[in-house]
Amino acid sequence: MNTFTETTNTASTWGLYEQMRPQEIEAIQEKTPIAYLPWGAIEYHGNHNPTGLDSIKAFNLCKDLAEKNGGLVFPVVNLAANLIKSYPGVNFPKHSIEFSENLIRLVCEEYLEQLVAQGFKIVVLLSGHAGEPHLTILKTVAEEFNNKYPDKRFWALAEFDILPNDLLVANHSAIGETSLQLFYAPETVDLETLPKDRLITLELDAVSGDDPRLATIALGEQIVTSFVKNGSIIIEELKQKYL
Ligand SMILES: [Zn+2]
């Protein structure tokens, strides 16, 4: 993935915040004061997907939204609560780095406050991890900021919030997440590690949702296209109202 030339082009309408110099940041911010905050997790996603799936998904979807609508993409926040590690009824203690709900709330509050101080008027917080109450905490903090700063907008969402159910529903390492991972980083997926002779289950495979053995790059692309289309409609409305 070569974003260097894109982020250093003076005519850029979007960029990766941490890879840019102040003048480059300000040139974009002046036109489009939108911050994208991808919120990920390090979490066991079964044997077929990498532990950073939620982070890779959130980052790339934010990047695609920014490319289409302008603005600045921040580095992924790799902090999450309510991981599969502590999910009742399953036993997957390894490969998840889990933080407390209190810490997630605090980091979210401080991050959004800093983005306000840096002059952003719209903040899109995309959570790749949908554990609860992790996701609700992020959405609640965003709502609190909407009340505190009525002239700005904080939009916290998970990707499935703006996708039709026949394309993607909340899932853990199932067909939806695995297709997205195949689309964005195919070299990190190994469907061969999934059993061929039995049903896929949450207890054995850490999969919640439809069969990941049916995942394809083409489905991942379809999900991304729909996400960017629907997300861009909402961002356009927010731009009209808040910029
Ligand atoms: Zn996930």
C-alpha cells in the first residue's frame, strides 16, 4: 500500500495524519476539517484470520471514506474491551489484548477533546470491534460530545450500521469479516485452516455468523463499495450542516 505520494501531493484532499507535515495537514484541514478515527482491537479471530482484523478493517474503511470525501485519517486506536477472551461460554484465552470499559471511555473522551482542540468540525469514529458494551461506550461518548459541542458532529458507528443486512450483519470472523479481510489483505487470511468436514461453530472456531469458508474477495469488495456509498451520503449531509 503506497500512500506516500498521495499524502505528499499538495493538491491532496485527504491524508494520513501521522505521515504528514503541519503545512500539509493544514492545507487539507482548511478545506475539509474532518477527522477519521479508526478504532480497532487486538483480538483472537480464529485460526483463519489475523488478530488485527478489526483494526485493519476500520483503518482501510476510514481510508476509503477519506479518499472519497476528504479529511484526515488518524492512526488506529488498538484498544478494546469486551473481547472474545472474556465472552461467556467460550474458551479462547490466547491472542487477545483486552482493556477495561473505563479505560475505553476515558481514551475516547480524551481523544475527541483533542480533536476538537485541533480544529476538527466533524469526527467519524469507526469501530471495527462490535463487542458490547465496548461499541455502546464509544457511541455514548460521541453523543455526549454532540451535546457539548452542538456546532460540531461526532459520528460513531460500526460498519454494519450502514450496510444492508443481506450484505453484512454484525459478525465475528464469519463470512462478512473474512471477506473484508480477503479484500484488504488477502495474504493475512488462510481459509485452509478451517475444518472441511463439520459445521463451523463459535465454541470450536471462534466464528459468530455465517460460514467463513464461503468468504470471497468479490464479496469483500461489494461490502466496501456499499459502505463507502452509504457513508459518503451521510458525510455529505454532515458537511452541509457543520462545515
Ligand atoms: Zn472482528
